[in-house]
Amino acid sequence: MCIFSYKVSPGTVQFVFFPIRIYYRLTKYLLGENYDPFEEREQGIHPIAQFYKDNQAILRVLVKSPSYVVFTIFFVLFVHFIYWRKSN
């Protein structure tokens, strides 16, 4: 089946709109079922941006920690390899 106006498959349409569906479900989960994430804002900051602003430090640690862990693992393996070669 094909969407004739744009000549794309339904799978492509689902792929393109996937981030919007994730955003919608995330806001419904965080802010309750009665929240309309697509209503226009007259003033103030959007709730998702407010959530990020309130929890900036925790979110940064969660995002950056995997790179530190990987670096630490490689460093330990490198040092272990150096000592292993010296002992043989």
C-alpha cells in the first residue's frame, strides 16, 4: 500500500513521525493524561524545557557518564596489558 499524495510507504510515514509520537507519549506520561502537549503557549516555558532546567545536573551526569565509564574500562585494560607484558 502506498500513500499516493507523497508516494511513500506507510512504514516511511511511521518512521518520520516516530519522534513526534515519542514526544506526545512522554509528555502524557510525565504531565498526566489531561495535558495537551500541542496547545499554544501564551507565556512561560514549556513543561519539557522546565523539567530539563530543573534537573539539568542529573541529566548531564546520566548523559556523560557512559563515556567516562568506557574511558575508565579502556584505561584499566591498557594498564593491565602493560603490566602483563612486563611480567612475561
